[in-house]
Amino acid sequence: MANQLHVELVAVEEKVWSGEAEMVVARTTEGELGVLPGHAPLLGQLAEPGQVRIKLAGGEQIAFEVAGGFLSVTGSGVTVLAESATAVTAAATR
């Protein structure tokens, strides 16, 4: 099995999504950022409006529109802490 990231997407009032992924892509105030397993630790501020895309094994992708918050990458995975997060329909994702 290929390396995976443990991803947690959390909004103010609830855990929105949690699981294993091959890659996470998010737009930060510094630009779009792609995170793969083994990425260096970092903390980034999410751009507004923003989108977080989670690429799962097998090529499936899920996306969330996010408002405010941060992206944290550590040795144990990726955590997205957003003020709000709303799932984007599959037809709207790229």
C-alpha cells in the first residue's frame, strides 16, 4: 500500500471529515499548496474564499469550500481547522 496521510478537517462546531488520503491541496494566503506524505511540517493560513481538495486512493477526490482558518502539517498528518467547511458537489470538482 502506498504512503498515506491522515487528514482531519474540522470546522468550529464539528469534525467534517477524517480519514486517509494520498494528497491534500489547499489555497493559503501564500498560494496553492499540495501536501504529500513526508511533507515538511508547516502552518499556513487558509485564503478566503478557499477550497481544500482531498485526493483519496484510487483517484477519487473530495472537496470542501472553507472560510477562514489554518492548515497544519505535522509528522502525524494534516489538520485543517476552518471557521466553516461545506462539501462541494462531485460535479463541481476538477
